[in-house]
Amino acid sequence: MSRISTQDAQKAEKTAVVIQHVAFEDLGSLEPVLQQQGFQIRFWEAARDPLADLDPLAADLMIILGGPIGAYEEESYPFLLSEFQLIEKRLQADRPLLGICLGAQLMARVLGAAVYPGGSKEMGWKRIYLTAAGQGSLLSCLDATTPVLHWHGDSFDLPPGSIHLAGSDLYPHQAFAYGQSALGLQFHLEVTPTGLERWYVGHAYEIAATEGISVAQLRQDTACYGFRLERQARQIWHNWLKSLEEA
């Protein structure tokens, strides 16, 4: 049902539950940071594992990863209903929660915001802009000259009560904070150049079907920007985990 990614789980003092939708969209640069911080990491496969059995408040941290489905497709993917419940209880308790791409969209929907297909697909390496609040947030570590990876066709309205942190020219709501402990990221801060090689295979059909996108171009851009983003992302992850301890 779940697997432990750390080599010495007995010594771990903190726990992180990770809900994963497809195997190749993983924690990326966040995983070694969590391990360094002493987290025991447990992965749950959303489509297979019984999420209803998961205690939403037991873990110190919950992470909802991305996936190629819509946050509004619960009729086709009923496990999303369990994710809604987990997210709602975490948010209500103001317990640490991170949502990436689909995870952020699920958070937005639980918070009462609309989630819907965007006007055009946003894929590949593009720059984001930070809002005034974003410039004063942990995302300020991002180099304004470094693009981040986008891989989405859905958008969402800014959730009521949240703080808008970042946007892009196509999708204005790219990052938001909620309460003291929740962070939603539409873009993929977690990706690594090595890990993206699995994406090129797993998303082969989507890449081929998207005009202006190719594996060759994605790989070339990743070589230009990926390692710099990975370094900046690790600093952001460290800062975020530290802020959770101080909250």
C-alpha cells in the first residue's frame, strides 16, 4: 500500500505523506531535502491505495503531487473525493500542506475556487513573476532570470482568503499561500534534469500532440535552466520547512 523511501526509518523523527498520481511525477529535489531534515516519507498511490484509510492529521507534512487529470474529474476518478476530504481537514487544522500542479488545483477547489481548462496549454520552461507578497515570501529565492517548468492545461481562480504569490503571462495564478502552513504551486519547482527524462516518456503522447513542444527542445531548455532551478528549489524547500517549524 505504501512504501518508505528513507533507508533508516527507525531514526526519523518526522513524517511526510506524499500522494502520487503517476510514478514519474515524484518529489524530485524535495526528497533529499526531506531526508536531510529527518523525515520518514511514505508514498500513497492515489489510484490504487485506500486514501480513505489515511489519517489526514497524523503526518507532520502532507504533499499532493501532480498528474495528467483535472481537479474537476471526480466522476471519472473517484479517488479525488478522498483527496478533497484529506485536503479539507488539513486546511481546517492549518497543518502543513504542499500542493504541486494538480495538487495546487485540488487545494484551490477545496477552498472554494473554480478550476477549469485554461485558454491554452502551458508547457515547457517559462518565467514567472512574483507579486509583492511573493517577493517577500520564500519564493524570493527564485532568480528572476531563470524560467521554471510548466506542464498544465488547467487554471484556477485565486482561492478566497489565500495570498497570491506568483503568476505568468498565460496563467496569472501560479502560486498561493493559505493560513500559516499551506502552499500551492501550479508550476513544477520540484523537477530535476534527470527526473524529467521519465516525463518525456510518460508524457510522450501529450508532447507530440502539443504544437511547438518537442522532446528535443524540452531537453535543450532543461540543460540550460534545470540545474540552476534545482539549486534554487533546494534553498526554497529548506526555507519552507524551517518556516513550518517556526509557525
